[in-house]
Amino acid sequence: MFRKRTLDNSHGAQRISLRKYCFISAIILCAVCASAAFCAEESSIEKVLPAPHCAEGWLMEEKVALYTKDTLFERINGESELYFPYGFEALASARYANSKNPEVAVEVDVYKMGSLLDAFGIYANYRRADDGTVRIGAEGFVSPSQLLFYQDRYFVRLQASGTLSVEQEVFLSCARAVSGNLPRNLSQPRELELFMMPAVKQRSERYISQSLLGYAFFRRGLIADAVLEGEALKVFVVSEDSVNAARKAFDQYREYLKASGQKVQVTETPDKTSITAVDPLYNNIYIEHFGRYLIGAVNLKKTSAGKQLVEQLRRRLIGIRAADTAGISPLNQQS
């Protein structure tokens, strides 16, 4: 009897050891797979940078440098925090030196962001109205010292190094070489369709991934410059995940305005609720809560102008939603 129990215990210990071995092996396998996937991802973005040169006479020095969320500050210290709300995943960076003068170079940075909208958001943060546009990627601009563009989920920045300017053709050649290695999605974010109105100043559109207008209760949204009847103003759309979430943000803004000592006029109808007031930072404002959205205009001289543009935006929003065969507006999709 004692011998049989000993054998049973021995077999049980073997079974436990076998289960423990399988469990540990599974963990190791998962870790290896995850590591392989991560390495493949980094290898993929590394290959976006052309080698051995990006333009004739401009050769890559050393090898491509890769940066993650934990190391991005090493490349753009003081600026890295700007990228994280836009879903930053990885950065590949390389320096292409002039073969005739190695002190002069073009530095190329390729950022992989969370989505097409996020890549646009970062790009638009640097875009200026007086920069010359270039037909690279979804959109790009060039100056004597840099060329920037975005394409699919990627934001690309080329900068002169060791000099104040580089010939535009060099920038263009390098940018085209990078663009050719990226996914061939040359479309702009569909969300920008909202601002395709005569009054909106084109290329003024921006996507703010957090705290639109500097207010935490406006979590994310689009904003653009507009001119109506000679009046300059800004229009914006805040997108939320639900009607209740949009109403909460609307109520928080109303309470903020009241707490600042401003007169707040609230108007309710069956399909929308609006506020007419004076914002401490943005002067006269008009904003509507419409479904999952807040649609507004700020810096108004005449409230009527704001109401007119907000109504146009609301109609466009309804049209875009109706045209979406999936029944979900892209403005509701998370980055």
C-alpha cells in the first residue's frame, strides 16, 4: 500500500511538473512571438528610409536609428510630449550627408502615428499658411530649411543640417524616395470633408487630439479658420463617443462660462441645444449640442455669422453621416 501511494505521488508530481513546464513554455513562446512582432514592426519602419542614398550625392551615414515611446526624447527632447496624444508608435531616423561636403546633410525622420487622422494632426501642427505646398503624400510643404508631409499613418520630416538651406530638388528627391516606401494611401482624413465650405480657409484645418481650445472637457476635435461677410472667426467640431458624453461636455462648458461671470443664453429645441455667450478667452461664441457632437464658432463680432456657419457645418455633418453606408461617421472613430 505504501509503495503504491509513493508511485501515485510520483506520477502526480510528474503531471504537475509537466503542466508547469507547459505553462512556462507557453509564456516564453508568447514573449518570443511578441518580441518577433515588435522587431518586425521596427524592421518595417526602418526599411522606409532609402539606402544607400536618398538623392544623388546624398549618402546615408551609419545606420537607421530607431526610437520608441521611451526613447523619443533622445531625438526630439522638449517636443516628444506633443506626439504621444496622436498615438505615436515608432520613429526611424537617418542622416544623408552631401558627398562633396559631409558637414552638410539632410536629416530624415519618419514617425509612425496611431492613424491617418493622427498623422495629419501632427503635420498640421507644423504647417504654416505661407509655406509652399508640394505634391508628395497626402499633402506636404517645403521651405529652404525643411520639407514635411504625411502619408497614411506616417508623418515625415526632412531638415537641413549644417546649413541654413538645401536645394529644393534635393528635398523633393529624398521625400519622393521615402514616399515610395510607404503605404500608397494618398488620401486625406475623411473628417476634413466637414470643412469643405466656401467660408473656411483651406489648409487652416487642424485636428487637436486633446483639449480643443485648451479646455479639458473638449476632449478632441477639429478646428479651422473661416471668413464670412468680411468677419474672421474660427469654427470647430468636438466629437464624442455618445450623446450623453457630448451633453456632459456641453454642460461643463456652460458651467465654466457661468463661473467666469459671463451671461449665458441657452436655447433648446427638439433636435439641438445651443449656447450664446462671451468666452473669457475667445470673446463672443456660439455652440450647439447636436447628437454626439458639439459644433461651434468663436471670436465672433456678430453672433449671426457664427450661427450661419454652425448651421452649415451641422448640415454637412448630417450629409456625411447619411452617406456613410456603415452608419458610423468617421468623426466617432477613435484614433
